[in-house]
Amino acid sequence: MQEAKRLQEIYDLLTQQYPDTRPLLHFRNPFELLVATVLSAQCTDAMVNRITPQLFARYPGPADLADASLSELEDLIRPTGFYHTKARYLVTLAQKIVADHGGKVPATMEELTALPGVGRKTASVILATCYGVPALIVDTHVLRVSRRLGLSKGKTAEQVEQDLARHFSPDRWIPISHGLNRHGRSCCFARKPSCPICIIHHICPFFIDLQR
């Protein structure tokens, strides 16, 4: 199969199977999504969604979070793990948003990644979801599935992002990111992937190699 045709089939099958491009995290505005995404590091989205209602009731905006007591904030976010580090990140990023951006979450990769605790993945989530900016969101699921599908040999999120950007046009970045992510969550598990029921195993080098 020609590679261009294979890429098209991967895109079509994944985006048809997983059409919802909204994050699994619960949020109402860019600030809430930013906070929730920072909290989701090394934590399940389900756990983050359990604690954010109380968190956002206590700190509804950047100015409120900027003045937060670290100890009080740590108690609220403790279930997400690494709460000391996350609390410091959240307070300092809120302070920077207030001081440098007038209390509004910035809308560029450069400004977002300049915030404490915000890497390219978190910035891409904000850009794609809140501002409609084409962005590739490469998390551990996207990295794993991309490598198994032969879309990238990269070992880092940055390398995989560069490879995906070469394979897919910018208007497809958001849908393919979510398709790869959802497939990694629901089928292409890190351990014991469900290859026999996978919708794309017929064009997956990882599965084909297993059959040899």
C-alpha cells in the first residue's frame, strides 16, 4: 500500500471512530482547562475531574489563584499527586497571567510555554481546544500509538510531533491528535494491546510484525 493511501486510511478510520475532539477534562474556560491540564500530569483525568469543582469554586480565576495559600491549595489538589510541585506551578503561573497578560490565558505557544509548569503538550491543548489554533497534542498515548503505526520512530514528544506534522496537514492536527489519543486509551494499551479487535491492525506494522 502506498504510504499516502495508508496515512489517509489511518486518519479516516481514527477520526470516524473517535469524532469527539474535546478533552476528557471538565472545564468552562481557558483558565480552568489550563489548571486541569497541569494537574493531569501523572494523574488520571477522572481524578482531576473529581477535585476541580471544589478547586474552581475556591479559586474561580487567575487573580484568586495568584493569591492562594500554598498549604490550602496543596490540600485541595493532594489526590492528583506531586501536589507540592503542582501547587507552586499553579500559583506562579496564575501570578504571571495576572501580571503579564491582564488576567487572560495567552493564546500563543511562546507565551503559554513561558508559564511555569506549562510544556508544549499543555500549551497545545489550550491552543487547540480554546482558541482553535492547529496544534498536535502529543501525550504518552499519542507517542505510543504513533510509533506502533510507524508514523514516527521518535522517542520524545517533540520528535513525534515533528513527524506527525510532516504526515498530516495543519487542518488535521487536532482530529488526528484526539484519534490517536483515544485509540491509545481504549485499544492500543501500553501492555497487552487489543490488536485482534483494532480497527487499523491491517495497516499497523506493530501488529503485522507480531503475526510473523
